Amino acid sequence: MNGRKTPSKFPPDLLARPGSVAKRKLTELLIPAAQRFQSLDMLATLVAVVSSNGDVLYANAALEDALGMSRRSITGTPLQACFNDPALLESALSGARGNEFAALRYDAFLKRTNHEPLPVHVVVAQTETPGEVIVELLPLEQQTRQEREERLLDQAQANKELIRNLAHEIKNPLGGIRGAAQLLQMDLESKELIEYTQVIIHEADRLQSLVDRLLAPHRRPHVVGDVNIHEVCERVRSLILAEFPKGLRVLRDYDASIPEFRGDREQLIQAVLNIAHNAAHALSASIASGEGEITFKTRVGRQVTFGKQRYKLALELHVIDNGPGVPDSIKDRIFFPLVSGRDGGSGLGLTLAQTFVQQHHGLIECESVPGKTDFKILIPLP
């Protein structure tokens, strides 16, 4: 405007360098941070790109959520101020400026608006761009949860293979045993001996029924349609109250804003029914005294991470009971096949429920203490 040249903010030697490397570096500097780093919003972990002195150049969506602050208010402020002990990050950044390491890890507490400080594992790493450092924050609670979810998924896959192989190995000889007992019974005249063959036939039929239940989720086609989760809950509620008409209250705590989603309605009814049925049996003593209580609670989870993926929206369906809790001896194995906490239980209800929910790309979690057991079904929403 006044004839004077505006001084360039880029180093003269960068502009003078020949070749594609210099051009690429110049292009990176010209692109705004919001565009260069927008892919970080896809990550479930908390990530900030900071200058060498700690000023925030970019904060991803997960970090915004954790801090309870907008990206605009975070940008330009020192990230050190977000920690209970700023000196730890300052020391890490000092090491990055001096090229003392490629990546540094330590544990710290992240301050949050209107929340308790969040324990995090901090990873400070240099980037290819001079003067920029990436700070990744892994919530220790989230890290533990992700490890638990990975174990559940691996366990479910192992269960599926075990069940398929075991069921097929049992079915073939089982048919032969039953057929042989029937033929033998036709040639017997003694009532006492016929009773023995009838025992064999009856037990073979019982095992056949067990095998059929094990294979049911893998045989039945996945029938997809529009699902209203509250219709599912109401169906299960009516079935449970029909079986336990006295001494049990089944409460509703619904979020009416939850949208319909695509899924197999019958599978979800069976999954919720299996969980609620287990809860009702665990409440037998409370039901006898008229104090049994099961609550169906639905909520929408936002920016939820499970199954190694991050979802903007997810259904959270809680089935909560006021029973004695899951025994410690089986707490880590409740989704294993044939593991039951009560006498006479088949140990298949929760295994099948987990399988049905996983076919909806979801997951079932359990938190249990004496007086409160909470089975939480998580399913992604559109």
C-alpha cells in the first residue's frame, strides 16, 4: 500500500532452496494449522500441537471435550497451565528444544473445568517441522478401559471359535448314542433296563438342546430393521414382570430423544432379556422380601470410544439391579460360556447376549459391587 515490502515471515534461505523439499516445507508453513492438523480430530486420544515454548497451536476435539474448553480459547495459551504440575511439561519441552530425545513419556494430572483433575499418561514427541511439538495425553482410566475392551473382544472371538468346534464335535457322536439307545430299547422287555435307555435318550436330548443354544447366534440370520430401544425395553419388562409378578419392581429411566437405529430387534430383545433374567434370579432373596428392583436406563453417549473406535453418538442401555453383586470368583469370566453364578444355570445367557450385541458392532460392560450391578450395553448410533 505504501510502497514498502512487507517482510517475509519465512526464512530467506528456505525461499532460496531449490527442489521439491523446499517447496513442500514452504507449502506446510502456508497452510493454516486448522487444516494441517484437522485429521487429529479423528483420534480418540487427547492431542495438542504446541510451539517449542508450549503455546498451543492446535487442540483436537477429544482434548476440547476433556478440558471443557473450546479450541479457540485453548489456542495461543501455554499448555503447561493445563496441568497440576506445569514444570514437568516445561522440562519436557526444554529437552525437545535441545534435541535430547525423540519422545518422552511421563504421568501427570490434567486440569478440567468443573471436574476433578484427570490422570493422564503424557507423550511428548518432536515433529519434522522445526518449532512444533506433539503432546499426546492418554487418560489412564481410558487406557485401562481400552485394554479391558480388547480382552473382551478377543475373548468373544475365542469363545465363538471354541463353541463352533466343540458343538460340532459333540453333535455327531450324540446322534449315534441316542440312536443306539433307541434300538436297544426296542429289544428290551425288562422295565428296569428300559428305564436306563430312557435316561440315555433324555440326557442325549438335553445335550442336543444345549448344543443348539450354543450354535443359535451363528445359525440365525441377522434380520435388520428399524429398532426403537424403548420398545425393546418394554417388551423385556413385560416378560420379566410376568415371570416375577410379586416382590420385584422394574423401573424406567428413559431418554426419549434417542433415535431409532438399524438392527435386529429380536436379537436385542433376547440380549436384554438374558441380562434382566439373570438380574431377577440374583435378586431372589430381595424379591422374597419385596425389595427387588431392576432399572432400565437409556442415555445417549457422545464422543464415546469402545471396540478401538470413536463414535460421535452411541446408545447406552443400563440394566441395573440392587442385588448382592457378581461373585468375585467369576467377575472376570461372566461372559465365558458355561460360567454361571447360580445353581442350575446354564452359563449361556450372558455369552449369547454379548454375541448378539457384538453383531450390532457394540459391546456389553459390567460394573458390580454389593447392592448395585450395572450391565451397560453400548451400540453405535447413526
